[in-house]
Amino acid sequence: MIEQRRILRTALPGPKSAALAARRKAAVSSAVSGGNDLYVERAEGAILVDVDGNQMIDFGSGIGVASVGHSAPRVVAAVTKQATSFGHTCFMVSPYDSYVELCEQLAKHTPGDFEKRSALFNAGAEAVENAVKIARAYTGRQAVIVFDHAYHGRTNLTMAMTAKVQPYKDGFGPFAPEIYRMPMAYSYRWPTGAQNCAEEAFAGFASLAHIQVGENHIAAVVLEPIQGEGGFIVPAPGFVTMLRDWCTEHGVVLVADEVQSGFCRTGKWFAIEHEDVVPDLITTAKALGGGLPISAVTGRAEIMDAPVPGGLGGTFGGHPLSCVAALAAIETMETEDLAGRAAQIGELLTGRLTDLASQFPQIGEVRGRGAMIAIELVVPDGSKTPDAALAKAVVAGCGRRGVLMLSCGSYGNVIRMLPPLVSEFALLEDAMDVLAEAFAEAIG
Ligand code: PLZ
């Protein structure tokens, strides 16, 4: 058992991590970014133990994966048992029950009370890419609408769907065609003010869709119900409903990309439930696997069954170890009410961050839902100029004190909190104390 407490035994990074960093330099491509320099040896719950014995509070969860906690007991037991029976057969060649059962669970937990089907893949990007293929096959149309600040992956198609050039697209073109980017209802930065944001963003979207693309060419609108990498942007109230109605009117498939926001993270099973909107397709990954790689596309049966037989698949998609891990993760979310827990975490963090914002005018906005909360940092002169350097300094200050925080945002000026949903409240409070210290230090 790893005690759920922050413990610093060396200056960070310690000597063993520093030695690994040197080996990494000689062996790992420098294009795979560094981030935190602490090499992990063990992890449990919300604590990472590094090779020097330091215990860090994890506020990143491996980018939103460890919702059920690191080495969650049900997941460990299920994977261990599966590894001793069989590892891989390829579901397309020799099928197995955990794949089918996981698709049943996905149908049960995703929004919409219509008949559903799922297909399983490995990574989030692969799920998004397949959702586009499915929507194209179903509609016979090609165009795909995505939004400013969107992140959908790094494969060729999803890279084109991702908004930000640095570092995701730089030098990697040509990009996939038929991807159209529309305004996102980003209240904090909406030029005419938050109160106009949803209406005006939707009007911009509808006009661009009509004039530049043509509704009858659009296969899918792909939307993150809370944008993740783009800066934890919660769409202005009403925007998602307007998109839903527009998609219905024009026969366009609405895809909710819940790779980051799904599976209890935001206080509900899926973030789009906060909008009272039912998407046609939903992409999931990250937390679904309880720490093992797996992703899924789930949605209306008639859409999911549209591609030709054999049109979807892949050697490793829905790997047996990942399927049983996902089933164990879902069982954990159900029995431990992790959606409820995410809502409580959200209250605690929002309270602490709002206090911090009243001390530090550099915190322009505290936003998010449940345990998907962020602060956007700006120059405190009323201009809302993004302050990425401050975000970097605060994240580094947290890191030196044993709290792993991640930044995000199109401007790199957002600090996001994605703690495991099983994090003890005392640990969250400690992390918030550390954040306050790191802020005070960075501002000087
Ligand atoms: N859709 C909404 O958040 C992955 C990417 C980190 P993969 N986000 C973390 C990085 O720098 O690569 C993500 C997401 C949303 C799709 C994806 C892609 O998921 O599992 O990374 O392919």
C-alpha cells in the first residue's frame, strides 16, 4: 500500500530520475516532449512514487486516464486474471466475451435510450477517426465540422481536426481535406461579451456551414462538450443545444468527443449530459480503460452499422486485457459513485481556486465541471492578455513541491486539474496549498 500523502525525500528531480533523463536523451526522440522529469516506479490511488522514493500528488492522471485511481484493485485483479488465460487473439479472428460485454456497458452508460452499437479501438485519436469514417459511410457526405481550440488527436485525419499548429501540426502537412473549422462559444474571450457568446457563435457556425461548405455536404459535426487540450473551455450555455437542433434539421451526425471529458470526470457519466443533449455518436478512451489503452465509438445502431462489413477494425482494437480492465473500471465507477465524487471534488477545487483568484488577479477565470477544472492566467491589466510564462512557472513550482499539474490551452496559459476521482480530500487540500505557494513564488 502506498500512503496517500506527498513525501519529498530528495530535491526534485532526484539523482535516479536525473540519470534516467540523461539516458532518455540518448535513446528517445526529442520530439516526444519531456514535461515532468520524475520517473515513476509505482503508483496507487492519487500518488505517484518516483525512482528516488518521492511521493507526488497526481493532478494529471496521465492526462485524464486514472479516474479510478492508479492500480485500482478491480482493474489489477481483472488484468492479472486475463493475462493468465489469454492475451491476444484479435476480436476479428477469434472473438471473446469481454469485448461484447464492454459494448453492452457502453450502450448502457452513454446518453440516448435508442438502440446502440459500439466498435472498440486503441487510442482516442483512432476512435475519433473511426467516428468520422462511420459518419461518412452513413451520410454519403464528406465534410467534417470542427471548432476553434479543438483537440482530436495526432493521426493524419485527427491532426487536421486539431486546431493548434504548435506543436501538433508544425511540419507535418499536407493535412486531410474536408475539415472545416468554426467558432467555439468561448465565453471568456468572446469579443462582444459572454452574454452574446452562444447566439453569435452559433450564428457564425450556421452561416459558415451554409456559405462555405453547404449543409448537404456535411457528414459530421465533431465537438468536445468541454474542450480539453484547448483550455477546458465549457461552451456557452445553449450553444450545444443549438448545434444539436441544427444537426437534426440537416441530417448531420453529431459526434461528441468525450475522450477527455467522459466517464464520470465532470460529475456525470458524460459531459454532454450537462447540456441535456444526446449526440448521435460518442467517442471515448482515456478513463474508460482504467489505465490500459482502449477506445470506443458508440452510437445509434443505424449509423454504427452503416460501414460495409469488415469496414472497421484493427489488430489490437478491443484487446482482451483492455476490455477486462475497462469492465473493472466501469464497475468501480458504478459501485463507488465516481460521478458523485467528481462533483464533490469540483466543489472543493472550485472553492479553493475562487479564493485564490480573489488574491491573484492573474487568475482571469476559474472554469470547468466536476473534477475537470482549470484556471486561465492573464496579465492583470484588464486586457486578458494570456500569460503562458506564469502558467509554466506555477506548474514548475508545483512540480518542485511534489504536485504534478498540467497546463493546456491554445495560448498555453491554462492550468488544468484532473485528479483521480478517488483522491482523498486531504490530498486535494494539500495540492491546493501547494498551488497557492507556487503562485506566490512565481509572482514574487
Ligand atoms: N480527443 C478530446 O483530449 C487526447 C493528448 C495529449 P489519444 N488528449 C491528450 C497529447 O499531447 O498527445 C484526446 C482528447 C480528445 C482525442 C484525443 C486523442 O486521444 O488517446 O491521445 O489518441
